[in-house]
Amino acid sequence: MRNFSLLLLRLNSFVLKLLYFILLSSTGLWILQSLSPRTDHHFRPSKLDIFFTSVSAATVSSMSTVEMEVFSNAQLIVLAIVMFFGGEVFVSMASLYLDKLKKKIMLKRNHEMVETISISNTTHPLEEEKLRQSSTQFLSFIVLGYLLANNILGTIMVLVYIVVIPNARHVLRSKGLNIVTFSAFTTVSTFASCGFVPTNENMIVFRNNSGLLLILMAQALLGNMFYPLGLRFLIWVVGKFFKKKESNYLLTSSANIGFLHLLPTLHSWLLLVTVLGFIIVQFILFCSLEWKSNILAGLSSYQKVVGILFLTVNSRHAGETIVDLSVVSAAMLVLFIVMMYLPPYTSFIPISKSDEQCEEHIIEGKKKRRAIENFIFSQLSYLVMFVILVCITERKKMKEDPLNFNVLSIVFEVISAYGNVGFTMNYSCGRQLKPGGNCKDKWYGFTGKWSNEGKLVIIVVMIFGRIKNFNMNGGKAWKLL
């Protein structure tokens, strides 16, 4: 136990998260491989494709190389569990408990609480430090409640909708999918911002079901971009009935907690405005380009509005879709690429010159302490490297099948994997310059047509994207004049 405690203290957050996602992916691979796929599909995915799917679920990326209906009910349950443990809300809750455990170990090692408190923060008196600790513990329970409430209520709402609406229920029965499993799987996937759906066509088969899209849209927002807003609201509501002191401390002194997802009041409002602004921009452009196109054919005006809103929300990390993205206009695809690249809490926050100088001073201080940071590349630099690697691994297909294997499609796929979104440019046999007799269109991502080497690159990109927060300041040593 003592050796474990020492190891826990020495491992930094980056290494712990990296090991966590590798272990979660490997466990998913082991269990999925031990279970049989659906008996009505005469196809068994390769070990690499199963591992790819497991990594995609663990990193909540929803990149796919096999059709989802190949997986049996038991395998879908395993994937749902992997997505649940890989979701940002669960990971953030685990981080809170881990930090609490580290502090307990530090207290035991220093023997005296007062001494530890004075070392960790000399500006706080003993009473305020105790309040901070109790508030952190209260926050961990709030996050747990937020996680369970959204998944349970979301599952119930999806289940009720499917039971009540005949055509939605008919879709699942025609595909032989369990209604309860579908409801739980889709809710967990959407709230975790994964985007996996048990149907091959993702949400395309439910594009007419606006009510279902609205339910999942709310889940996608609450599990990702609106997580800080939902968290603050829940703290405020619970604080009205009990734990008022801790609740007030969390709402007014969020910076002292050091929890990434508990944003200050002003930052939260600016995040709300920014998210809504991005949605409006995407909505306007998509409507202007695609409103009368064939990809929305058969939908009423109301269904088109809900469907387009669903797409614009999912472009920021959830990755579910109601259309074939490969036939969407190039201008819209470029905007989707930008949206997928942006972190979930991207917001416009005006800062004064003094704040800017203070921030530069802090960053400069960190650079002096850690000279190695001068040699860390920026996020864009790594993405360029990944795109180049894929272009190398798929160079033969890019020459023989340029309409499918074009640079825009590859960039789109890499950025989608990096942003852990899951949007994909589907492969089409109809776009082949030299049609092959054995080619059949499949309902899995464009990556499914890549070589094994290309798939391995995307696996690395998905894991890198899931822990990209640790390198957001990379590349600062480069001065572009």
C-alpha cells in the first residue's frame, strides 16, 4: 500500500490519463473479442478493427471501421460501459476523487495537517482551507449526481419516445435491436459526446423523429459544452436546500477549487454566448447552402430546422448525424473542420492589457522552470504531421481513387479523430474512377477503407486528442514575425 501511494504521488496527471485510456481500451478489446457478434451477420471483425472500436469508445471519438449492427447485444452493452467510463464527466469526477486521495496521502506523509496546509496555500487560514476541502468533497457528489441523473433520465426519455412513436419503434424491430439497449446505449453515447449509435446509419434513419433529435441534442450539450453551466445550476439548486456554505463557496470561489469544469460566473455566461453564436453561424450557413438540396429531401420545414440544429450541435464533439456528410458542400465541411478543432470550452473573453501582461509573466515563469516546453509543438503542428503520415500510408489509394481519397477527406477525418467528434466522410463506390466489381457501400466511416497503418495513425490521433488539454500551450516558443 505504501508503494502504491508513492507511485500515485510521482505519476503526474498526463501519465495517469494516458495509462487510463490505454487500459480502458485494452480491457474493452479483451471483452469484446471474447463475445460473439450477431449471428445473423456472417462477418467477424478483425482484432485491429475491434481494438479501433474500443479505442474510439474509450476516447469518445465514435470513429468506426465496422458497421455497428455487426455487434451483438452483449457487445453493445460493453461498448456503452466503455463510453460511460471514457466520458469527460466521469473522468472529471474520477479526477476529483483522485486529487482527494493524493491529499490524504500527503497529509499522512507530513503528519501534521497545519503544516501541509501552510505549504499548499499560505494565503488561506485554517478555517477557509477546511471549507475548501468540504466544498471539494461536496462538488464530487454533485458531479456524481449530475452524471447519473442525466444518463438515467435521458435513457427513460428515449425509451418512452420509442415506445410511444410507432415508426421509431418499427426501425429498431426491423433491425432486430433491443429497445432498452438502444435507449441506454444512445443516451450514454450522446451524453459522453461519443456519437456511436447501434444502427448502421447512425441517426439518418431517425431524421424524421424531431422529438428524439431534441432529446439527444440536450444530452449532447449537457454532457459537453454546457457541462460547466449545468454543473453551476445544479450546485445552485442543491445549495438552496442544504450545504449552503459549500455551495456559495463553489459558486463564488471556483478558482480556488482548481476544477477545470467549474468556471467563474462571467466565464460561464461568455461560454453560453459563444456556443450559441457558433451554432447560429453554422445554422445560417447550412440553411443557405443545403436547405433545398437532396440531402434534406422529404423533410418538412420544422424537421429541417431541428435536423440542422442537431447537426450543428453535434459538430462540436458529439458526432451524430442525419445526413451523409460526403455530399455536403465543401464550404460547410470546412466550417465543420473548424468547429471540430475548437475545444469544447472555447469562448470569447476580452482581457485587459494588464491581464495579458500578467498571463505572459506566468507563462514566462513556467518556461524558465521547464525548458523542455520550448521544444513542444503546437496542436496544429501535430495535426499536420498526422495528415502527412496518413497521406503516406494511403498514397497508393490517393492515386488510384482520388475522388474518395482526397486531401480534404483525409484532413476532415484526422481533425474529427483529434476533436473526438466522429464525423466522417463516408466512402462511396460510385465515386471510384475505376469501379471494382467487388465494391459494396458500407455504413462505416471513411477510415474503414484505410490500410492498417492508416488505422493505427488514427488510433494515436484519437488518444492524443483525448489528452490534448495537457499540450494546449505547446508551440509558444515559436515567434511568427
